[in-house]
Amino acid sequence: MSDTQTHGNSTIRHPLPLPNDSAIQPLLTGAAAGLPPINVFRALANAPSLAPAYMQYFGHLFKPLELNARIERLVVLLTGKLSGCEYIWRQNVVVAKSLEISDEKITELHEGNLQAACFNADEVAAFKFATETIELIEVKDSTYSEAEKHFSPRALTEMLYVIGSYMFLARLIRTGGIPLDEQAAKVPDGFFH
């Protein structure tokens, strides 16, 4: 790998190395079993002090939550979009399609049309909550009150876990200069069950 790499609008002079399969395979066990050995997970393996526990945690984000899986994935896409992270966007379009999220919703989200007619009230409330979480850190009282009409405290907390997890990955990817995989990984059959 060269010492410089173009990533988005910036150039990363010293991108993080991407460990080989022998370093990443031990991370893809337990709750993380079935996750693909993609570049972002390879980058995580640079920190063996933290990566095993993080991957176990991260694997649980693909298990059933109270938060609806489709809303969760739309929030992941929004987090990637607002973070300027093509890697998260590209990989999670594949995941969204595996959950039968329509191309119309994906396109409208990509265009920033967060109140488009294709989105239901739960999705619109989730988008506002997620946007303010990312941009303001602390959502406005009115946004929180609206979100509470659509989501339980558990689902809101799960949404915050999801947003925070993908904000971290966006920073790892962008600061670490993690390149896109040759192609986005497919979602294994039955992965969300």
C-alpha cells in the first residue's frame, strides 16, 4: 500500500494498515459470526486490545432489536451520509436492500429528502432524531418529544447505540483512510434472525 491514498475530498498520507485474514478471522466469531471480512473490520484488528470485544458488540447490532430493522438500517445510511462516508453508505445500501427497503427510499435519503412521501411518520421522526444527534449532539426537546411518540425508551436507546457505532466507524474509515472493498459484501441468508 502506498503512503498516500485519496479518500473523499482529502488525501490520507499514512492510511491504517489492513491486517490479513489470519488477524481478522478470530474476530468474526460468536455474535460477530457471519460478518464479512471487509476492510473496515480489518482496520479494527489493528487494536487487538479492543477489537475482539468491539466485534462481539457490533455483531449484536445485526440481531433483532426492539428498534425496527428497516428503520435501523435507514438510520445507518443517514449516519453514513451525514458523516460523508461513502464506505458506510455503499455497504449499507446492500444491507438495506436485503431488508427490502425500496430504491425510492434509498434515493430520497441519499438526496436528503428526509420528509419525502415514501417515508412513514416513524421514519421521519427517526431521521430528525438521528440528524440532531449527529449534528447537535443533544437533540432539541421538541425532537425528543416527537421521537417518544414513535419509539419506546429502549428503542431510542438502541437508536443512539446504532448512531454512535456508525459515527465511530465513519471516523475510523475517514481518518484511517480505509479504502472501499472491491465490491460491497453480500448479506448472508437469515443474518438478521
